[in-house]
Amino acid sequence: MRRRLLDQKLADMDRRGVWAFTPASLSVLLGNPTPEYLRLAMKRLADQGVLVRAARGVYVNPHARSMPDNVRAGLLRFLRPRELSYISLESKLSEVGAISQVSTALTCMTTGSPGRFDTPWGTIEFTHTDRPVVVGTDVHMRADGVPEATVKRAARDLRRVGRNTDLVDTERLAEALHEERRLT
């Protein structure tokens, strides 16, 4: 496919709000080439800076205007597309001040397999949970469409995982829980 035509297709997808691609969606965009050609095309497009490889099987159009401000959080749905994944643990508790240290990785819980992804926008860490998750009660959607745990759920998740519990400021956590109950 000619570069001009590809740029037009990427711009069209951007107008539709599509800023990230999987090999399947890129295949459709490129006219369903053979798997070998698709792999070669993805590598070339990444080498040329047309696309950025975010993780294995996920590519981002770096010129897309529809790309969210927080690309790392926006990648959650592409990294675990068939599972429920939500921001929790140290990331959520740090956000409300219950942990004084800022987490370098975006820490998430998932009903899928655990894993760690080092993306150009930072690290994303998934921790598996078997516990039932109630969207709307335990997890809510942020304004940017990314699922996020409530403070109560994030604290419970951290205790269950059993890591960094010594970093929790119990007084600040109690304040954050009180504030959360007041707002709901």
C-alpha cells in the first residue's frame, strides 16, 4: 500500500476515534495481506515512525488527535481485550494520597493472566484476581473511559495481593474512604 493512501486511512481512523491497532485491525486497514507481509509491514511502519509499537501486538498511531491524554491507561483495553482490567493497587491508593510514594508502574487488577508491559509511555502491571468484580460498585468508569477501582476496592486488592501494605498511611486511607462514602 502506498504511504499516502495509508496516511489517509490512518487519518480516517483517527477521525473515528481509533488511535491504537492490533494485528487484526491493521490487517483490515492494509487490505488483508498475507500474515508474512503483515508482520513485515508492521515492523517497517514502526521503524519509520508511522506507528509506535506499544507492546507485543499493539501499535499506536503517534499522530492521532484522538489519542487520550493518558495513553498508558488507554492501552488497558488493548492489552487485555477480553478480560476486565481496572486501575487499582498502588496506583489508585497513591492517587488519593493513601500511599505517599508515586507508583512508577500503572498497577492494575485483571480477570485475565498477570503480566508486565513496558511501553513507551511507561510500565503497566497486571495482577490476576479471581474475586468477583461489580462494575458500578467496586469499579467505576473514569471520564476518559478507563475502569478504576474505588478506594475501598483498591485497599482490599492491595491487602489480598499482600505487597506494599507497609506503605499505606492508614489515617489518610481512612480519610479517603470517608470522602468516597460521602460522595456516593
